[in-house]
Amino acid sequence: MMRVVHKYGGTSMGSLERIRATAKIIKKDLLLGRKVAVVVSAMSGETNRLLGLAKEIDASPPCRELDALVSTGEQVSAALLAIELHHLGIKSYSYNGYQAGFRTDSSHARARIIDVQSDHLIAHIEVGEVPVVTGFQGSDKAGNITTLGRGGSDTSAVALAVAIKADVCNIYTDVDGIYTTDPRIVAQASKIDQISYEEMLEFASLGAKVLQTRSVEMAMRFNMPIHLRSSFEDVQGTMVTGEDTAMERAEITGVAYHRDEAKVTIQGIPDQPGIASRVLGPVADADINVDVIVQNVSEQDYTDITFTVPRDDYNATMKLLNTLCTELKAKKVKGDDTVAKVSIIGVGMRSHAGVARKMFDVLSKENINIQMITTSEIKVTVVVDEKYVELAVRALHTAFDLDAVS
Amino acid sequence: MMRVVHKYGGTSMGSLERIRATAKIIKKDLLLGRKVAVVVSAMSGETNRLLGLAKEIDASPPCRELDALVSTGEQVSAALLAIELHHLGIKSYSYNGYQAGFRTDSSHARARIIDVQSDHLIAHIEVGEVPVVTGFQGSDKAGNITTLGRGGSDTSAVALAVAIKADVCNIYTDVDGIYTTDPRIVAQASKIDQISYEEMLEFASLGAKVLQTRSVEMAMRFNMPIHLRSSFEDVQGTMVTGEDTAMERAEITGVAYHRDEAKVTIQGIPDQPGIASRVLGPVADADINVDVIVQNVSEQDYTDITFTVPRDDYNATMKLLNTLCTELKAKKVKGDDTVAKVSIIGVGMRSHAGVARKMFDVLSKENINIQMITTSEIKVTVVVDEKYVELAVRALHTAFDLDAVS
């Protein structure tokens, strides 16, 4: 009999009415004979409410206490869902991270799962009872409560699915799957029925916030299929798997974009070994997330380094680079905080030559200037002026034959 | 160095402002060189809010889930207080019931503490750090979250004080101690500086709701002094101890009363052994709390049984007795739901003869008819018409020399 983990986010747990709807989805699966374990997030808004209380007391409260505080959010929603299931005649028990056997390291607020000891839940699942486990949390060796960081519930769900040897991990959310691109920009965007872990990782890292990157990495490592689907309507969503069952793949699977990027350049640095790390080290130390990096030799013995950072970190980065500029005897620092990334993604491009070139051609025909390029085996990303985002996405979506037949 | 447990109720944790005031009280004690561990209740209203959510889903939700749900209330307030203490420069760590080592039986919603394994907290206390422990909760052998029932935080505090070998358990509340009687009835009522466990138990059972009965029983068993005091002003409260340090005791310590009582009588029951249990058994089975019981022989071979019940249970009790009346071939059932209990309490009465008689005299002089009488070694209780409560309390308070010199 099929064993499945259901994961419900804050929206699905946002009100008693939503919890009722969630319980009905679970009941439906049980009636189909499936064995179900559930992972839940806190009711939407609750984590922020609790953090707000803490921040009102102290701008930087101790992480251990923040974890103890916010972890209550999931405990409340797990208990409420268990009560609702009980109300529908289903035996159900809530478990917090500790009780469910989620052992983590001690990095409060961003703990990593070491081990999930959930064998005691299997006996319940097998007789049709439903354990409801709090997502996002665990406890360390000393018994301190830890949390996995924002969005950690997806990771909890996959970890539980692996631990109880589920056949699939259903992630219920407010969208019904991954689309070939943002339907707000391209009306002909269509739902992707199946996507590989690698592609999903690329989509996720580009701000398709439907799945936490860590959860996909974990699913890939343990080959756990994820079914990303809607909690509002019972339709097939997007299956994220390792198997590529399609007979033939399209050149690319989708077009993604990310606004709110900024680009900075430090020019004319006297070139010497290790210069990249002398520039990027201090940036990383300041907890600024560097993304696309390009290093060129500008003139003899001088080099330029350009990289993108989140727009919110633009000012801090510029300040840092100006200091570095003096230290490293570089010539100049330049910046632009109105850029965006546009990417084409697809495992298909491995076997299709010239995908990158086709992308550049398409953009060139639209007179979109490409400022930076970075490629991976299954992705090509360009940095362009933000004002071209919609145009670029639409042109690429059409050129790569992704427009749905309407 | 003095080791002390502080317990703060829902009012003391009711807002961030109150939590700030609470943290200041703790800091003051630390500055005096005391070693402090803290037990807290949920923010006032929170437990009811959570129960409300559960009841909205199901009128009788599973107890295990209710415990998981409401126990989050204390976890939130404990974490917030730890953050506030940290903000004042004090190292502090919150512990939920499980983490603090509170092992209970599995009776959800009314669990009994089996054992408190809090040795790991002592090291923190000894170096001036402050563990903040959630009151009202623990976990059973299987790791399920349990709660001790309403007011259980007092019991948690005493249990922790015993476990860490504290010198005293300070219970901070919104009153500054136990009074000789209700100051709303007798303006000359005065605060009792010291009271014995036995007296406190009698006061508590009469509705002086400042301390949970179980906590006093536990303090008595382990001879743990309780200092009942105000969280609003730093004044001496009432010490509840086993030692009677006063050279001479007054005849009585205080006058207590309890309204909202009802009296029922089943008359003319054919007398036979075991008849009392045949009457009271079904009442107990219906979870109705029987208090004062009097049995008389009315005529040859017939007996009357009269007892009091909480007024809320009056109708249910009458219905039950009418059925029993037929079954037992008794003659009649009578009831009165406007009675009240008035008691005088004091260990002093052990050595003062005639205290009961003096009480009856006082009431008789005021033309108050005594309907029932029950006595213990340190208490005499009479049941009277509710309309006489104030008069009786005032007359007794004066007659037994309790009026404060103004």
C-alpha cells in the first residue's frame, strides 16, 4: 500500500476553515487506502507575530530562545489539525520536532538535520492513523529546540518521507505546480508535469519560491519523488523526480527570472594570485550573498571583477568595495542597482547544442544588451537591465517553443 | 547562598510590559546574591484562546492534543522572559516541561508529577544564570506532553523548588498575601504574616484561589516554605510554612466563606448498612463534588442524608436524587440552592477549647440559623442561608479579635 507524506504550509493552516479543508484532503487519501503522515507549518503570520514580540524586547534576542519561541507555532497548528482529523473520525497524534525524532546540529535558527528517528510513527501509519509532525524544527543532542530556518518545513517533509520510506512526498501549496515561466508575464505559460531535481534546484534558486532548495537537494540525494500540488484544487501538480521518463525532452524546460539584483564592478586591480578571494572574502564575511561572478583581464597586469548581489545589499557592498579599492590600489568601483537575471533551464540542453547561442540571438534580436553571462550544465543565465525582463522572458518562452497551444 | 524559585502567573506574564517588570524583580534578587530559578504561566488569556480554537473544531477534542496545544502558551512566555532577562544582561534559558525534567503520569489535562529531574539546571543557577521553566506541564514516560490541570503552575513551582533544593518558593501574584478574611466584606481584615500548610489548605479549599491546593500539599510533604507575595509591590507577603514560630497563637487565623453552594436532602430512606454510599456513589460517578455531608436518623428505621454540592451542579444532583428516591423507596427529596459556607480556620483552635461553641454563639446572637455543621481539627464550617454571609463573616472576624487596629 502506498505510503505518502503530506506537507501543508502556512496558508493551508491559516485558519480553522483552511485546517478543515486540509483534513479533508488527508481523509480522501486515506479512503483511497493510502497511509499518510503529515508535516505542517505554523498558521500563516504566527511565526512573524512571535518574532515581533521577541524583537520588541530586544533587537537581537538569543537564538536559542527565538527557536523555543517560534517552534510553538507549528506545535499549535499540528495539534489543531490532529483535533480536526479526530473530528472526522480519524485517529491522529501531533508530534513536535523532538517527539518525531528530528535530531539536528546546534545551529539555532538554521539547524541542519542530522538524523530522523521516526520508526515509532510507522506503526501508527500502518494501521491508518495519522501522525501530524511539526515542520521546521528539531532538537539538538542536548535537547535544545532548534529550527531549520525559513521554509524549513519542506525539508522536514522530505526528511520524514525518507525516514518512513514513503513512496512520495506531496507538498501542498497555493500554486498548482511549476510553470514554464511566470504566467503573470506570459499568458501562455503552462504547468510542467514533470521536472528533474536539478531543474527544480535551478528554478528554486531563481526565486521560484514554491520549494525550499534544501528540500530538493535532500530529495535528490535520497531519490524521493516530490509532488508539488495545490491545496485548493485536486489536480495533478508537478512531479519532481530523478527519473526522466519523457521519451524526448524539449530543448529547455522553462524560463525563470529574478529582479532585485544589483551589479558591482571593481576595476583595475593590480592582478596577482588570490585577488578574487581578497575581493569576495570580505563580501562573504559581511553575509552578502554573491551570485554571478565574472573576472576579466582588462589591461596587462590589471583585472576587473564584476559580481551581482541582492539589491538590498547594494549600498553595503558599494561601501565595502570603496574601502577595498583603496586597500588593493584598484582604480575604480562602479555599480548598477537596476539589473535582473533571466535564465533558461532544462536538462534537455545537455543534448541540444547551441541552446546558449540561440538565447543570445533571441535577446539580440530584441535589442537587449547582455551585461553578464553565466552557464551551468542545465542553465544559462544572463544579467540584463531590469526594464527588459518581461520582454526577454516572453521572447525566450516563444523562441524555445514553450507557449502553450491555446 | 540562598537559592529561590520564583513563580509568576498569567497576569505577571500578561504583556511585554509586565514581563519587563517581572524580569526586574528577578534581577533585584540576583543583585542581592540570591540564586534564582523561575517558573511561569502562559500569558493571561492565552490558554483560553488556544482552548477556544480547539473547541471550535470539536466540542470534546482528544486530551493528548489539547495538552500539546495549550502547553505552547507557557513555552512562549518562558522564552519571552528569557529574552527579557538576556536584555537586562542576565544569562537565561527557557525550558519546557520535558526539558526541565518534569516526568508525569499519562493522565492528560490532570497529570500528576512523578519525578522532577532538574539536576542539569543547578549548574546554571549556581553561576547566576536563570533557568525559566514552563509551569503547568511535563511529559509522560512515552514522551507525550501532559498538563497538570488549571493552576498547575503553582505545583510546578513547588516541585521545582524541592528538586533543586531551594530555600523558599516565592509565588508572585496580584494579591500581596492571605488576609484574615475578605477585605471587601471586612475593611479591618489584615494580612496574615505567617500561616501553616494545614491552614492554607483549608483557606484554599474554601475558594481563596491564590494557591492551588496541590501545591500546598506538596510543599507540606517536603516542608518547602512558600512566600506568597505581590508582583506589583515589593512588600512582605504571607509565609506558608510548617513551623509555627509564633510564641502564642490566636484562637483562629481567619474567617473564610464560599458562596455558590447548594444543599440537597433525601429524606426517609429505609435505613440499612451502606445506604450512604448507595446515595453518594451515583453522585460521585456523575463527577459532582460533594462537600459537607450530614446523616441523621429521622424516625425509627428511616434516615435522612443531606449534603452540599456546587451550585452549578444543583439541577443535575436533584434529578439524580429523584431517580434514587424511587429506587431506594425513600420518602422525599428537598433542595435549596441559596446556601453558603462560612468557616473559621486556625491551628490555634487545637489548644483553645470552646472555639466551635463560641462560633455558634456569635451566629446565634445575630439570629443566623445554622443549617449544617462540619468540623475538622483546625476548621469549623457552617452552612447558612447565603443572605447572611457578610453578616456572619463580619461578626466572627470581630468576635475572634481579628479586626486590625486602625
